[in-house]
Amino acid sequence: MRNTQLDRISEAILGILPELDEAGQRLSLALYRLLAGGEAVSTDALARAADVERGRVDAVLSALPGVYRDAEGRVIGYWGLTIAETRHRMIIAGKRLYAWCAWDTLFLPELLDSAAHVESVCPVTGDRVALRVGPEGVEADGERPLVSLVAPDPEKVAEDVVRNFCHFVHFFATGQAGRKWVAEHPSTILATLDEAWELGRRRNARHFPGRQFSSGADRPRSASR
């Protein structure tokens, strides 16, 4: 039986993604991959990496929600990936990186063409959640955690995607913990780890239409330990 509530929220999440032309897609992927180096990204460095004119870079970044900068104007966070510390940690290619929410850790590895060791904390029990996430799927240590999701309000997301979306998206160490949390946050639902990972795959395909990541030649399969 299909989960119509999950379908509705999934489409709402996918619907907030900005449409990018070819240059915008190159810029977006280049920004993700430069940030994965663990340092703030300057406009000049991004223009060179994406092979896009500096003025175009400024225009695109100014128009996009979800771009966070430091005092020098360098990008330190972009649509889920950040070098600023959060509760959702990732080790990718030896670099310690951070994500805005639990779901971000499930789609970022495909974009970065790398596996990630993910650690987070259940907001109810305080227990550690550990995952291995790659372009092909996700494995968990012990019980597979659940993931909370919420339908985003486009206007509020444009104002602050972290406060108005990411703060509602967590990993839960147990089903009981997840059910308790969503009961206290009526606009949220629980998804399985595989459902959330699949939504991340769909997110990447929609945001970067026609692009093939290294795992994309064949449809990825979700992995269970």
C-alpha cells in the first residue's frame, strides 16, 4: 500500500528545488565539491571551478536560497552541506563535514561521488546514530533509524531553509522515539531510512536532470547490513 502522506510531502520537498540551467548546474555541483574540501569557497574559486563568469556566479548565488556566507563573503554552506558544525556529521574522503539535517546526509554522497561515514544524534534518546552512505545505498549500525520529514512552506524556506525545514528533519534511534517526536510536531511524518534515501536519489535526479553521476549508469539499490 502506498503511503500517500509520504508521497505528498516528498513532492512538496522536491517542488522547492530551484530550476538550474546548464551553467547553473555546473556551478551548483562545483560549489558542493569545493565545500567538500572543508574550507570556505570564494566567488573567484567557484567561477574557475565551474567555468562560469564571475558576474554570473554572483548573480546565481544572490538569487538562490540556501546560500550561507562568512564575514568575507565566502560560501560556508549550500543546500544541505556546510563546514559549520552541526549535529549531523559526515566524514568524506578524510574530511569532516556537516549537514543541515538528517536527510541531507543521504543525498550528498551521490553528488560528491564518494561514500560517507555519517554520525548523528537522536533528538529524543540522545543515542548515537551511525550510517555508511554511498551512491549505491545506505547501511546502518544496529537498528535502522527512522527519519522525520515535513512539507516545506516555499516562502518560509526562501527566508531560512535551515530554521523552517531542516530543524524538523532528524534521525531517530528507535521507532518509539520517532513516534513520540512526530506526535509532538503534528506537521511531520516518519519515513524509513530506505524511503528517505530514495527521496534523496529523486532529489538529485530532479535538480540535475540528464546528468549521470558515477553510480547513475545503473539504478542504485538500497543496501541493508
